[in-house]
Amino acid sequence: MPVTTSYPGIYIEELPSTSRTIAAAPTSNTVFIGYSHPYKTKSQHWNKAVQIFSFAEYEREFGGLFRSAHLFSDLPYAVQNFFLNGGSVAFIVALDPSLPEAYVDFGAVDPVRFTALEPVDDVTALQITLGNFQDGDKLADISISYRTRTETFRRVHISSLVSTLESGSSLVRASFPGGSPPSAYSTTKKTDKVDYATAPAIPAIDAADFTNVFEADSSLDKVDVINLLALPGVSSFGVLSEALAFCERKRAFLIMDPPPEASADGTVGPPDKDIVGGFMNNNLIPKSSPNGALYFPYLISPDPLTGKSTALAPSGFVAGIYARTDANRGVWKAPAGLETTVNNVLGVVESGRMTDMRAGVLNNAAVNAVRTFPASGTVVFGARTLVAANPAFQQWKYVPVRRMALFIEQTLYANLGWVVFEPNAEPLWVAIRTSIEAFMLSLFRQGAFFGTTPSEAFQVKCDGTTTTQADIDNGRVNILVGFRPLKPAEFVIIQIAQLAGQAQS
């Protein structure tokens, strides 16, 4: 505060700093939207954005991996592979599928009901056996088999059946439809299979489920910073279009999956399913926004549930690669190249294998290939946005350029709130310039921009040329921030010349 002078001499006045520190925004907060385990997801999580930091936390809150012919089950596998490939922060939006219960009753009178905790899609997948009845059929051994898993409970008294399975079984729960335990187990059936045939078939994707998530003021919309969005396995044009619009509103980036039936060149599978000719050229995949990228093909990965390998959508893997690259190199580095080895994969699906020439066709069509090379394994080998083939969007042709711009926008948006209601004059403009220039200079020193000097790499303007008197009268201050982005070296050209006239040895 100003000092009061009274005697001749030197006075010291401490002045507040006009510079404000700008904290960099996160770059890989990733949202996953899809169907989680229908019976093990905690009820308070349905249709809410829930933050998690590991797959173990996902298993605890959403039930882990599952397989069902009646329900789209790509979400948990994508989340698992996100963390396996370098992801660290995720938001899960679990869609409530309203899946009917699968159960079996033992006994026609006063039955014991066993309700499945797994979405049974095959009547042979879950089998329950009662045997070795004792003490007037009040004690029995119970064996429960589901795919590769088996649980056995010895000498279970009918009065403690519910609590025994509640604490010890991850496959079923028991109840008594009559309200109280029957006097004995029914021995009319020794083995039975959970009958799911009477349950109505559920479509793989209900577009309305996703529409609600993207609405204004939804739980997801209220998350402050979203960087990446993945809808594992979803290739619906309408859903993806809404997701892109949401990403533009939230300054986020969509990682898109191809249709599962898409092939590299139409030689494996129906010719009309070619990823370029059948989908991109026929406008079956949205291409209208720079805030997204498409990756192809599906990847082969071990499935812990079945003990076999299975084809999985690439978005979960790729989102993890984005996060890993951001942490190791920075958001300005393309999440592609031989260093982006994809973990937990055995290669690409047969219909997605391609030659160099075919990969070039996909690249020109803005399809980012995931390829397998003998010495490097499976890697991400493309870094173009959805609009890369459109001459009108050439400034946003590359994924790292677009994501760098979104990163700067999110950072400044989050850090310039102090400007609101400040006197709109030169002191404010100087403070704004000083703060932003310090932030941009820190990025320059990390190698985030093209150019050898700060003046070549970026510029920040906030003065009387950007904010006119009319702007001041209307309560506006205008800030111009420009930067020279680093673009990936997609094509390496080697020139070889033969030296003529040399002596032969």
C-alpha cells in the first residue's frame, strides 16, 4: 500500500507483482463411454462421469471384464489397455443397459433361486450343480462353473446359503422367492444351466444412451478438463458426429474406431467393406471436424476371460499411446512411430494387414494405420486428423498440431479468470502479455515450437491494436496468441549417388 511521507529520507514501498503464473493444463485426461458390467457396476455410477486412476479401480467400481452376445462389451477391455499402454487418468461413463437378470430356480415348490452375476450369453456358459445331499437334504455341496472359472462350496446349510455365496462367490447370488428358506434343498434337479433364452435381445448400441451423455449440463459436460474421448468399438455415424460436436465444445480430441468389419483393401472380406472405398469415400465415417482421428484396424489381444485371443477396437490402446507420448515427449510430439510399441497385442487382425503402398492410400485418406513390423512389434503409424485430406483444413492436418492448439487454449482458459472485472487499460494488458509470454517461453525451452528464437516461435499481443476503444466500451479485452507448430516428418527421402571414376579394388 502507498507509504505516508513525513520526513526527508528514503521510503520503501512493496508493490504487488503484475505477473501471474500460468499452470499448464493436463493433456491426457481420457473419457471412455460404453457399457460396463451390467450386474457388478455400482448403482450410483450409471450414466455419471467417474474418475479413476487404474484398472484395479475400474474393476472395483465397474466390475471388470465381461463378455455377452446381448451387450456391447468393448468398454472394459479398452480401459484395461489404456492403462497397460501408459494411461494414468480416466473418466468412465457407464451406460445403464437395463439388462434383465439371468437366473435358475431349483425346485418347483419353495425354490432356491441362483442369480447370475455375469451376463450369460450362452446357456452352457454357467452351470450350477447341487450334490452330496446330507441331513435330510439340508446340507449340500454346490459347484458353479462359468467359462474357465469354477467355484465349489462344501456342506452348505440351506439357512446359510445366501450369506455363503454373498461373501464367497463372484459368479452367483442366492435368494428365496418364497421369502424364507425352504425346509430342504430340492433334489429333483442335480445340475441346471442358467436359462437366458427368455431374456429379450438387446441391441449392440442404443444411440439414445450416448445422446444423453453429450447433452449440456450432463455429468460429463461438468467435468472441467477433458482432453481425449473414446467410444470403444462404436462406429455409428450419428453417435460419432455428436461426440465430435461435444469435443469441439470442450476443446477435446476424439479417438475413433473403424467399423469392425472394415478391411484394408477389400481382399479379405467383402470388397464393399474396404476402409477407404467402402467407408471413408462413402461418407459412412464423419470427416467434418479437426478434433478427431481415425485408427485402423482392430488388434488381436489375449482375453483373460476365455483364455483365447480376441479382436479388440484400437481406441483404448491408442489413447494409452497418446498419454505415454505426452508424458515422455510432450503433447507436441506425434503419438506415432516405431517408439509407440503397443502393449498387450499379438498383432493386427488379418483383414487389417497391409503393404506400404496400401498404407499410403489410407494415409492420404486420413486413416491412421496401426501396423506390425518384424523388429518393432505393433506400432501406431499415422498421425493425421479426420480433415487431413481436406485442403480447407491444412493447418489442422496433423494430430500433434491440433492437440497442441487445444492444449494452449485449455491452459489459457483455465488461467486467465483473474482478468475478469479488472480495469481494461494498459496495466492490465501488460500483465496479460507478461503472464502468457512466460508460459509460452517455457514451452519454447522444452522444444515445443518451430524456430530458433522466441520471436520466431511464438507471439503474444494484447494492446491498443487488439483492443479498441469500442472493445473497451463493450467490456472486451482481446488477446492474440500465435505459435509455429512442429509438424511430424512423415516422409524421409534418402538420395543416393554413385561416385564415378573411382578405382576398383
